[in-house]
Amino acid sequence: MLPARGPWPHPYDDLPDAFLEVELRDEQDQVRSVRVRHKVLGSGPPLVLVHGLMTSSYSWRYVLEPHVASCSCTRPAIRS
Amino acid sequence: MHAPGYPFVRTRALNALLGAPLLGPGLASLVAHVSHRWPRTFVARNVHYLRKDMMSEEEAAEYGALFATMEGARVFARILHESVDPHEHARVVAELRARVREGTPFPCPTKILYARKDVMVPASFGPLFHADIPGSELVWMDDASHFLQVDAPSQMVEQILAFDPDEASAA
């Protein structure tokens, strides 16, 4: 049985989603459009936090608030 | 940085299994079906932290959403196969080493944060990346496994904020 939440508080669910339409060419050289979900917050020099396979931008939940004081954080959730 | 990076026995074996003529498609289909049928359990078993109490229902639900449809589960199985392709890893390493031979600098100042206790990727890859990216800085995260930012968030923030690209590129 897992605990309901992790050991530390985080603001992930309070942050609204934003969406970006990204165009790319696939293996057949067809142009495709992918909708990327991400979250943006803060101001200042941009800092892009990218997640890995099988996770989402949620994996950056614990480092978000300390960075907000210094940077504009963009966290793409690639799975979308 | 926690990409597999260099071809090694575990990724080679997984790639060979997933690429085997008859076995591969069956195994990929099994991964897709299991992850779709039991998404939270699949996530809880496959996301590894140093501390065993880090995984929560909230997290299992968040990552498990990927497997809500069979299409999502199948895409995951396909990307998993691609992500352990030793030829692709070797190509990236060869490109890095060609840059070193030709004296072409890496395109951006680089700081490598590497987990000492990663259970998925050997820690020995840290020094290899460091050597293959001249001018990079290697910092060991001693008490972190595969997900550094969850195992050691304070150290992660400290290291990112301390990174000065101008200073690093001048080094």
C-alpha cells in the first residue's frame, strides 16, 4: 500500500497547464504537429526542466519553488 | 543526466529481447498489456528511488495516466525499445569522440550532475561523459539514484543555481 502523497509538499497541482504546438518531420518525412503540455512560472533567465521516459513534469515538483525566486521555469510534459 | 548513454549489458540484453523476430513483438505487447491493465503497479515497480517511501499513490496515478489507453501503453513499449538501442548510444558516443578528435567544442557549457547510486544506469558512465565532453564539469550526487531531482532536490537546486554558463565557457 502506497502513501497518498510523497514526503514533502509541492505546488504542482496548483500550477495551470499551458500548451505548445510543435511541428516536426517524422520518419516518413511527413510534417506532424505535437501538442506539448507544460507549466510556466516565475520570471528572469529561462530554465527549462525536461523529464525522462515514463514520467512527466511532475518529476520536477520538489525543485520548483526554490527556482522560482531566480528563474522562469518551463517544464514540458512530453507525453502529451 | 541519466540517459543510458553508453551501450552496456542490460540495455543490450533488453534491446535484443525486444528486437528478436518472434519474441520481441510478443514481449512489447506483454509490456503494453500489463502497463495498461495495472498502470499504478507498473509505475510503482519501475520508478526507482533511493528511499523506498518516496513513491506515492499521487505519483503512481500521475505517471500511470500514460497507460490509460492501449495506444499510450503501446507507444511507451515502442519508445522503451528505441531508448535501449545500443547502436544509437554508440552513434552518440562516436559523435562526441569525433568532436574531441577534431577539436570541435561541445555546443554549450555543460555541467554534469551524476548519481552515485543509480540502480538503472552505471555510475561509471559519469566519468565517461565527463571525458567525452571536454570542458564539462562533473558533480557527483552521492545520495541519489536515477531521479536526482526527487532523491536530492536541495542539492539539485543548489547545483543548478550555482551554474554560471559564462564562467563555464571561459574555463
